[in-house]
Amino acid sequence: FIKMVNASQQCAAANDRIKETDIVKILCVRRFLTADNRKDICKLLNISKNEEQTTFAITNGGLNLASSKVQIGIDMKKQSRHNEIDHLTQCQQQLFEFLVLNVQTYMPIVVQGPTASGKTFSIQLFADAIGQNLKVIQMNSEINASYIAGSYLPSDSLSQKDMVKLQSLIDLLTDFSDLFDEYQDKIDSNDANWTASDFSFLQQRVNTLIYNTQNQSGEPQLRNENELNQAIEFSQKVKSALSFFNHLTRSDSLITKAMVEGSWVLLDGIESASPDFLDRLSTLLDDPPILNLYERGSNYIYSTQTTDDSKRIHPNFRLFMTYNPMNTSHTPVSSSLLSRCSLFSMDPIDESLLDSALVISTIIDKCVFDQSTPAQISA
């Protein structure tokens, strides 16, 4: 509540600013999913159950997204989808007001509502409209705690250290370099311009020499025991150096990348996430947020306070979640998690005739019409 009050002062519109009673209504009343529950809370808090009409628009020459009471700046280099602001339902307009007040400082946000209530669409539209980079992670049961720590991916190229190690093995071939045809001069001079494909070719040629020599069949063959031992050593070491498992690199998860870069993250459908994934993220719900990736070592602690730029949580990082509590096929998200977030409940997009018309107008606005369209519609 205090954060939202402070935010209301920072982002007050030119004509007015949102009142504390309205913030109470947004923060407390809108946590509840049903209209009856909201009426009961309003009665308990002795505040009006009527919700003021809110309308957002692009103002100040495209520099602000604003209603009559709140406004937020727009990054003109990244903004898009401004034409869709005119087609928001009243609930989506109220969500925008809620988001403006909550993104001024770090506060985990949960937007809940039934299927097709516009949760994901509204968050994406809000981020796009003000030019914020939003990364969406579609939740499912296979995304677990290990996802957050990142994964191993094959490297596209050899490191400089690998190439130096491989190049040092060339000396093992100098005694029989004449058996390598076009590579003889390169082996004798140990040319620095070796590639991974060169070593792969040399390994295949050496393996052929070893086979021919050990089986005393085919040409060419190695001439003595010393050359055979050197060939075997070269083949084994190159095989190890080029092994798939020796060229896996650790890739950070989308979440940790976003924390450092200062992007926004949307966990879409947290009711589908595995419980251990949500438990692992619990420290990101703290103020200030922190994430200890102990799986990767003692130095992988992400926070807003660290002096290590690669582990510092960027001031612009924001965490959003969408939640469908009506989905009975999944275990409900714990109330302890929800209580640590700023929560907003969405109404169905067809809650009223006006809302339905606004949704339809958005679809029509995106359509591309030609001369045959009127006839097709009338038919």
C-alpha cells in the first residue's frame, strides 16, 4: 500500500492524482475474483463499491501512457501497439492503472482470472505500449526448479584453449607427416591456422593408418612401433578434445538473463508450474529480491546489492505472473505465495455488452479488408 501511495505521487497525471481510498480499492478489493466478494469487502471497509470509469490514452505527443489520474513514460525507441489502447475493456483499463502504480518499484505482480479473461494479452500490451522488453515463459509441469539454474548447450566452436591443446598434438605426427599428402607441409611447419574440421580429418586419417598397420592390410601403413604408438596417442587425445561432452557450455536461464539485463518476465499460467519451481522462486518475492543458485556454486547469488555486474539484479527487472484459479486440473497455487504479491483479478472479457463490443472492435481493427470483404461479411 505504501509503495502504491508513493507511486501515485510520482506518476500523478497533470489534472489529478489517485486517492488513497482508490488505492485501497485497487489493492484490496480487486484481489477477489467474484463480484459478490468485492461487494462484501467494500462493505467491510466502508468504501463505495462503484468503480470509477478509467480511460487510458497516449498523451504528450506519444511520450506518456496516461489516464486522468496516473501516467507513465514511454520508451519511444521500442513502443508499439498504441492503436490497441483505444479498445481496452473497463477491467483492462483498471489493470493498466494497477500496473502503472506497481511497476514504479519492484513488486511481484499476479494477474488472476478465468480462461480468456485477457490476462496475458493485457500484460503484453502494457509492456509493448510503454516500450518494455517482456519475456514470456509458458508454464507447464516439465518446468521445474532446475530450469532456473540454466542448462548445458553444445558449443558452436572450439575455444582458444582447446585449439592450443589440439595444436600441441601435431608434433606427434611429424615422424610420418609424409603419409598425409596435402597436410604434410602444414604438419611439418605446425601452421597456426588449424580448424576443428582439420583435426577431425586428421583423426580419421590416423585411425585408417592404425587399422591398416595393426591388421597388416591396405596402404599406407605406419613403419614402426614408435609411429604406431604416436598415432594411437594422437587419435585418443583428439577424440577426447573433440568430444561432445567436452564442448558443453553453461547457458543462463531466461529468468537470470532478464534479471541482469533489466527485462520484464511473465510466468504465464503458474497453476501449471511444478511446486518446486515456485518454491525455488520464492526469494524473488522478497524486498529486495535475491536468488541463490547454489547448484552452480557459492558465487552464484543474484541480488540488487552485489558489486558483481554479472550477478546484480537490474533496477528495471520486474516479475509478472498469470494465474487461473478456476483450472481444477492443477493443484492451487499456495496462498502464501499469492499473499506476497500484488494481486489483481480480471473479469471475463464478455462481462458486459460494452466489453464484448470493445473486444470485437479490436479484432475488426486488426483485419485487412479488400473489395470482396463486405460481400463475405453479409453472406
